[in-house]
Amino acid sequence: MGLKFQNILVLAGIVIGFLSVIVVLAGTLLKNSVPNVLAPEERHFAFDYVIVGGGTGGSTLTSLLAKNSNGSVLLIEAGGQFGLLSRIPLLTTFQQKGINDWSFLSVPQKHSSRGLIERRQCLPRGKGLGGSANLNYMLHFDGHGPDFDSWRDLHNLSDWSWAQMRSFMSAAKPKNPDMLEIPRRYSKLTEALDEAQAQFAHKDWIFRRSLYNIRNGLRHSVVQQFLNPVIHHSNLRLLPDALVKRIQLATSPFLQATSILVGIKDEENREKEFSIEVRRELILCAGAYLTPQLLMASGIGDVSALKETGVFLFSIAYLWWATTLHDHFNLPLFVSMGVTGPTLNQNTLLNPMTLINYLSSGSGPLGNFGVLGNVASYGGSGSPPYGITFFGAGAIDESALMSISNFKGPAFRALFPRYYNASQEGFVVISSCLQPKSRGFVGLLNRHMRRNPLIDPNYLSNELDVDCTISAIRSAVELVNSTAFAALHPRIHWPRVQECSNFGPFERDFFDNRPSDHYLECLMRHVGLGSHHPGGTCALGSVVDSQLRLKGVSNVRVVDASVLPRPISGNPNSVVVAIALRAASWILKSELQAGDSK
């Protein structure tokens, strides 16, 4: 019987491996199938709207303008199509460090990342149509009203209050059946979270089961929701695998973008450059790292910093230029379970029924990313807001996670001591501060866009983020220790990090689960990871005005996460969609008014 079962596992492994090869090959074959591509003879054309970046903001905005504008639209994207691999939810992490990932690395971190190679964080960003919406974990966030109201109060931005943005957030949300909500009875972990919601009703905690941008077991990103329905419109052209290298500006009678310099490499890696004229607006949607890089490479930004790179400067002085980069920061903790979950582990993935269920109905472990729910405290009691996420994984593959996290081996093994056990049941509880105060920056290493920007998230530079994350960890422990979780027989595996051994964990910590604040801070600074939610580098009110227009330049807007003046209290993708919908309303209104004045 044992031998027969082993044979089944081997066969399942072969089938899954074969499927993966087919998926990768099919994805590769489809990469050059972008429709409606700008032909070489059309490159001298002028376009009313030139959109740089086909990610979340760019795809959404392209859809609205192609559908409703009387002008011509060109969408330029540095990558091509994502392969079919990106559509299978559980295989998301296999895309990182691949052809559709910019694969940025942070500069060595001063206040964190001591357990990472060279103290550098991996910063994945999507490269291809859909951008990071095709690389992220597909989690949908409905928005948090006070986030928007804080923007309004920060710079008197009345257009960005929750009252103004609620309808755009609603429009950003895919309708059924384009969403997947994790069922209450999905696993013993989701059942425990359901019981905990009732048990902790007296607290200001908000419990949510994960809501995914998944349809019929496949990722349903902005490409499917917005871009594909308009991709054949006659007023739209796409230019994939093209890098915008510089914005060409005219200074008379006022500063404005007249064209962009684009570079495309041929099969022999030789680059051909050409310019595309902008008639009405240039709209930057390249993301929180690349939008400021492009502006700086074009001579717009911090004058003192740009002088060192030899970039021709334009006399525009920005307050807080690219120095307000923000991102969430997490501490993961592994919790083993004494019962069958079921949770993600190697045995589950090699079970033939896992593949059969997915291929037949899009259900099971392959049909979502394993994040089953979260708990948020929005600071109603005066404490800073924090979040706790539950990832239903019992065994974490060492080579896979280390390659995308940059962990040193000892740090990984301290975090996940049961990584070698293929049948281990458990989950990872991830604690983070929802409104971190630490701020980093994006800089220019040189004037060439084919060189990566200098990125310093500056994680944990503000001590308040440490205090906030400790509050999140203490609440996570309270949940795991509650009677609602008792049936799981959970055990928190406090990491034995050598550099933190003076602070813990001590034997008593494994019984009372109350290690010292010094120990928790040491853990954060050694094995904490960024959330890949960057924003703030072209912030509303300081770099762009209330309608996202770049201050000092008459016809350039920014429509991506770089405009977020403060962090989002959740996953930011849906908020960027709403921002793009808001921007489209202004652009179309301006177009209508211009037509009426003729």
C-alpha cells in the first residue's frame, strides 16, 4: 500500500511538472501576441494621449480613454504579455525574478534586513501588460474611508475625500463572478477565524476572509477587467517591449512635454530610438519607482541630486521630491498545528486530487494564493492601525522563498524550522503596521533608464513603526492563544535568531508566548520583509496637484501609486484602479470642455 501510494505521488509530481512545462511554453509562445501594436510606419504619428506604463493605473486609464475619448491613445509598456503561468494563482511567486519582473533590489538597509544577503530587500515589480496586478497576490481591498479623508486634510484636497472617492472604489471592484471569497468552511483555520470574530466582538478588530481577483480559478487582473475589452479599438495603439527613455520638453511659452524618446531592442539586442509626439497629454503610469526615475532622467526633480548625474535640468523645484517613499513592513511567524488543516504543504500539492480539482473546477489549493483572511485594527482605541494576515501554509519551500526574499540560510531556517517536513500542517501569521511612519526615497544612479533606480525604503527608520508592529504581534498571539484556535493545537515557533539570543526566545516564551519587546524588535530588524506596496514618490499635493497634474509642467499627469501621499491601510491595487478612474473623469471632462469652447 505504501509503495502504491508513493507511486501515485511520483505520478502526480510528473503530471504537475509536465503541466508546468506546458504552461511556461504556452506562455512564452503567447508573449508576442499583443494585438493592435503600433506599426513601424506609424511611429512618426502624434497621439492625443500617450500613456507610459501598462500596469494597474495604465491599463485602467487606457480602457476609459479608448472607450470614451474622441482622441487617439497610445499605451507604451516596457514588457510584453504575461504568460499563462501568471493566471494560476498559487504559482504567483514563480514569476518573481523572471522575465516579467523588474527584479529591483533595495540599497543595503540601515535599520532592518540584517538577516538578508547584503541587507538588501527584493522589490518585485511587474513588467508587462497588467504590471504588478499580474505579479501580486490578487488580494482585493475595498478601501478605508479615513485613508482618503487624511489625504483631504493633508493638503486641503477635497476631491480626494472618502465621500468623493467611494463611488470610484465601488467601480474599481470587479463584479461577480470575477471575485473569489474564501468560504467560512474552507479549512480549520478559516473556521477558527470565524469563531474568533465572535469571541473578540468587544474589540475594535475587523475580521475579513480573503477576497481575490480570481475568476474560475484564474487570475482576473486589470488586463481582463479593463484592457482586453478595448484592446481592438481603432483609436488605440499599443507599443510593447518599448522603454521610454526621456520626456522631451519645450520651455516656450511654458514648460510642456512635446514628445518622448523611446528605445526598442531588436533580436540582436541592438537598440533603435525614435520620438513620439504628444498632442494633448502625457500620462505617467510607470509606478512608484520608475515614474520618478523617468522624470529625473528628463531633468525634473531634486536639482542638487540631478547635477551629480549630468542630467540637463529644468528650473522646477519640488518639495519632498521622491523622498516620501513608503511601504508596509511585515514580520512573519510560523505556527504549527496538531491537526489536519488542510494547509499548503508538499504532500497537499502532490496529491493527484489537488490537480484534478483545479483542472475540473478551478478550486482547491491551486485556485488561490493561500492567504485565507486578515484582522485589522484601525486605531479606534488611540493605538496606531495594524494588520494581521493568515497564510495557510504548513511547509515553506526553502529554495523558492530564499530566491524571492533574499534571506540568508540561517534566517530562513530560524523563521521556518519545519520547512523540511513535507506533511507539516500549520500557518504563517504576518504582522504589519498599516500606516508606517518610515520614509525612504528613489534616486537616480545615472541618466540612463536602462539602469535601475536607487531605491531606499528605509524600513523601520521611525521607532513608532516598531511599537506599532509589536502591538500587531501581541494581538496575533492573543488570537492564536484564544479558545477559538484551541482546536487547532497551535504552537508558535519563536525564531531562534543567533543575533537576538540575548533577548530570547527563552524556554518560558514557548509556554506563555510573551517574549520581550527587545526580542520582537530584534526579530523585526533581522527577518522582517517589505510588503511590495510602494507609493508616495510623486505625492498628491506636493509633486502633483489635486487633479494629478505635474506641478510646473502643463500637460503631464501621474496616475499610479507614486501619487499616494500616505500608505493605504490594506492592499493598494484597488485604490490605484480608483485613482485611474478618477483621473479619466477629469481628462474626459477637460476634453468635453475643450470641444464646447471651439
